[in-house]
Amino acid sequence: MKLFVSEGNPHCLKVLAALEVTGVQCDVQYVNHEETVVPFLSRPALPAMFLPSGLYLFSANAICQYLFEVNGQESSELCSQWLEWEATDLQPALLLALHMAVLQGKGSQVSNVLQGPLNYLDQSLSKGNTPYLTGEAVSVADVVLWAALYPVLSDSSLALGERKSVKPWFDRVAAMHSCQSAVQKVLRGKGLQGMKSYMQRQPAPQSSQCRDTQPCNSN
Amino acid sequence: MALWELSSLEKYLGLKKPNKYSTQGDKKVPVLQNNNGPPLVGLVTLACHLVKEAKRLELLGDSAENRAVVQQWLEYRVTKLNNCTKDNIKTILKDLNLYLQDKVYLAENQFTLADILLYYGIQPIIVDLAIQEQEQYVNVTRWFDHIQHYPGIRRHLSPVVVLRNRIYSSRHH
């Protein structure tokens, strides 16, 4: 089992945090953003995990779920639901937000882009009324969502506004030593600027494209 | 996202009582009201829920590794295949073709939920492929043909005629 990561890649924050939280033993190799690790993918995909069976995982969320399961914590239905929301709803907004903040110097507009998902998260947390997303203990959903949001929520210059339930949840996860250690490994104390070379290699965010492109699979 | 996929899956799984789904948001994300708690949301979440309800856990993968592989392809389905652009289709077909080169199913030798949902998601793309393209993505079409003939999967989808013999062969002429 081997994990491939690159510095400054926010998805690598997820898997390194999950690795530290679970304490699963695994080789970690740092590679360049452009390195082709997964042989069948046209675009470089990191993080990636090479499994003992010879198969590759190229989804950060699937890698995190795997690490938690190896550690005896199988994802609950609610956990999987958060991971699906993260991938389908939060990520497109985050990609656009990071593109604006890191590459275009439009940090002041990030708040508009993230308002919807952050409000949804806030409402769910206050309705659930538990310290973590899926209950009393940290789950893979907390680690994945915390890591995804870390670059934007830890940067006060983006002025995202404090949400009454997101803030204590975020701080609670961030307080774990494992998470701090993962942040240091990926962002090297450089915050959003630490992601610049990664963001420069990403295709322009989808949401700006989809307005003029007809979806092929809309049924 | 389409509710028919969930109904087709229910029928395949032999679930007697069909669920009533609603949708939320512009993207029409499927929602299932749940008597015992908050509603379940999302195609992958609901599909996995149905599989568990039918006690067909093997469809989610028979080992921790395979379960991760299945989840990965389910995520691929809802992030890459839904609302993909024309340019992305080529990349998706090319990558899948390479991946399936030495595999029967997405999780290697095991038929799983990932095959079912990827089949439902890719069907509209395969229908539109010209014969030359079918040959270009021969591993994808082989996998697709296998899944569409898997008992109980295809439902109302029209079968796509997949050529088993090459006509545009570059090697033998």
C-alpha cells in the first residue's frame, strides 16, 4: 500500500489528515503535481493510492473512506451522504472560490460563491446538534469536509463571515494534532499562496464553462 | 439525475415495495424521506441504501479494497459523468477504455453497483457512438455490452448494438 501526494494540493490535505487520524501504516511519497501515478488517467490525479491488490484509488474521498475502514470504522449512511455532497456540491464551488482567491486576486468575491454550501453545512450542523457531522465522534466525513474547507476557512482575509455552528465544528476538528500536522505537510505555513502552483495546473472551473456548454447527460 | 435509475435498481434488487422519491435543487438531486430519521439525499447514497435494504452487500464490494474501488467509481459517475461537456466525454471514454483493458468489471472480477450506475450514466453516450468510435473504445463497448446483457439490469433502456467483429481493422489489411 502506497500513497502518492503533492504539496499544495488541497485534496492531499484530506488523505494526510485521514492517515494521521487513523494511524494506518502506509508509505507516503511526495511527487510533482504533473507526475502520472495512475496509469490509465489522462490527467495527473493526486492523491492516489496503490492498493495491495494492484488497483489504484484516485479519489481522495475513497482513499479516506478506505483508511477509516482499515482502522475498523466503516462509513455510515450519513457519512457517505456527506462525502457525496462534498464531491458533487461543495467541490465545484470550492474550485471556483480557490481559483478566484489564489489566481485572480478576487478574494472579496469568494464569499458569494461559498455562501450556499456554507449555509447548508451550518443548518445541518445546528439541526443535528452533535459536536461532529455524524454524531459524538469524529468520522471520515468530518476529516474530509474540514480538509476541503481548511484553505478558505483558515484565511481571515476572505471574510466569509462566522457561522454559529460551522465555526465551533471547524475549530474542534482543527484542534486535533493530526490535522495540524497534515496542514503543515501540505501547505508549509504558506496558506492559500502555498496552493498557487497546484491551482495553475487545474483546468478553469466548470461552473464558468457550463453556462455556455450544453450538458450531454441531462435526463 | 434521474429517478428512473433508482426504480430500475429497485426492480433489479427485487425490492417489493417501490419507494417514492422527490428531488431537490437545480440539479434534481434525488431525495428519499426516511421514517427513522432525516431524509437521505444523493444518487450514490440512495443506491447504496437500496442495496443494503435488499441485503445484497456483495454489490458494494467484497473486501475493504473493493469497497473503496466501488465508492470511487460511484463518485466518478456523479462528478465526471453527470453534466459532462463534449470534450470531457472523449477523456472519460479514453480513460475507461484503458482501465477496462484487463478487467471484466470495474472492481476487477466482481460485478458491483459501480457497474450498474456507470452503465446507466454512460448509456446515452454509447448510443451516440459511431461504429468507428465503438472500435476505438473497444474495451468500454465490450464492458457495456456485458452489463446491458446482465440479467435484470437493462430495464427500459434500448439495447445498443455492439459489433463483435471489427470492420475497420488497421492491423490486418
